[in-house]
Amino acid sequence: MSALYTQIAVMFLLICVGAFCYKRKMITDSGSAQMSSLVMTIVMPAVIIHSFCRDFDPEMAGKLATSLILSALLLLMSIILATLVFRKDTPDYADKRMCVIFSNNGFMALPLLQAIYGDDGVFIGSINIVATNIVLWTFGVWLLSRASGKSNGGISWRKILLNPGTLGFFVGLAIFLTSFHLPQIAEDTLVFLSNLNTPLAMIVLGVYLAQSNLLEIIKDRSMYIVSICRLVIIPLAAITLLAVLPFDKNVSGMLVISIATPCAVASSMFAQMYGTNYHYSSRIIAFSTLLSAISMPIMLNLYQLVAA
């Protein structure tokens, strides 16, 4: 747990660096968008691929399958909770559901998994990102399209299968299943790119927070409801479920880290793409990110107590 607290402290210091740079105009809106694109399209797939650069191990393959099953269960549970809490007559119901369902399992979880579990953590946690991407491009697109009344918001299987996170997983999985060894130059390149994940991702989040009016956020009661669902209710339900199911406890612990993270940045990006209130999503993401500094250590400590 000391590694967890240290990592969260480092991450939030990096967030402060990002906020400072934005306020001092050292990073512009376009610059932060480019950094975000770099993380999602290049750095994050590199992290996933590098975690799969290992010889095939039947035990790890079994853990990967377990992670897929549990990820599907946790996403289904989140969808049900979000649908029950935020009915269709609720203002901005689709954006609220998106923020409750989808966690920041890339930007926030991967650095923590790397720090606490090493490459095994990223290896197992990557399947949660793939499962999230699939649900995001199917259920998420359908939800936002229905809320905005857009007729062109159909499911894009090309984007489901060819987005950077899923492609990185497929490439990494092929390397793992065949025990293929990359040339040293390629592996060293992956290492350098992977090392960019934490600093770049956290600096982008800092810019994101600096763009928000914190006073306006604090006064909005709905922010607390969404954040409690995302940071408390869903992780508690996940901890209860994972504690009673007969699965590997290390795998369950890795998934608790992924599910306990704040609202996904993708919720705002997709809201903008499909014509719902992305400004509202942005405020929720900023607020839940701040609160996660308190909630995540509590949830992970609680899981350790329950799973012991």
C-alpha cells in the first residue's frame, strides 16, 4: 500500500505540473489535445504491447481469460446501476451514465498497475481496457446517439476492432501466444515510449483540471451523485463481488484498481462527437479526478481487508 500512496502522490504532483503549465500558457488547448492523442494512439498501445513481451505461460493465459470474464461482469454491473440511478427524464442522463459506467482505466490505472504489480499488472489490466473499448463503441455510442437524436450514430465495428487500445492488445497477444521475441531495438523503443505514459497522461489531466471552474463544480449537487456512484458505489459492489467469487485474488485486485479510478476522459470526447453535453462531462471528470485521491486508497485498502 505504501507503493500505492507514493504513486498517487506522484501522479497528483504531475497533474499540478500540467495545471501550472496551462495557466502559464506553456501548454495550449491544441497542445494538450495533441499530447492526449499521442498518449492514446502511441504511448498506451506501446505500454500494452510491452507488457505482453514474454514467453507463453498457461497460468498467465488463464489469468487473462479470468480478467476478461470479470471485466465483462463489472461493466454489466455498472451499466445496470447507471441506468437505475439516472432515468431518461434526468437532465443530461446519457452523459451521467457514461461517466458512471466508464472508468479511467488507461490514464489512471495503468501507471498504478505498473507501480504495484509490474508488467504482470499491465498485462492483466490491458484486457479491461479492451473490454471497455468494446462497450464504449457499442453501448456508449448507442446511448449517446439515442440521447442526442443523431441518426448516424450506428455501431462502428471498424472502430471497435481497430482502435489503438484494441490493436495494441491484439499485437501483444500474438507476441505472447507465439513467444515471439522482438529485436532489441524494437523492445528498447517500446520501453522508452512506455515510460512516457505516466508523465504525459497526468500532465494532460492537469491541463484538463485547469480548464474547469472548480467553484461552479463544487456548487453542482449532481456532481456529487455521479462521483459517489463512480468512486464509491461501483467499487464497493465490485469488491463484494470479487471477494466472493472463486477467482485469483491478484487478478481481482488488479481489476479493483481499474474499476476504482475516476470517470473516463473518453466520456467527454464521445459526448462531443455525438452531440450531448460534453461540457458537463468535462466538469464531472475534473471533479471525480480530484476526489479519487481520497477514494482510491480507501477502496484498495478495503479490498485487501476483505480479500485477506
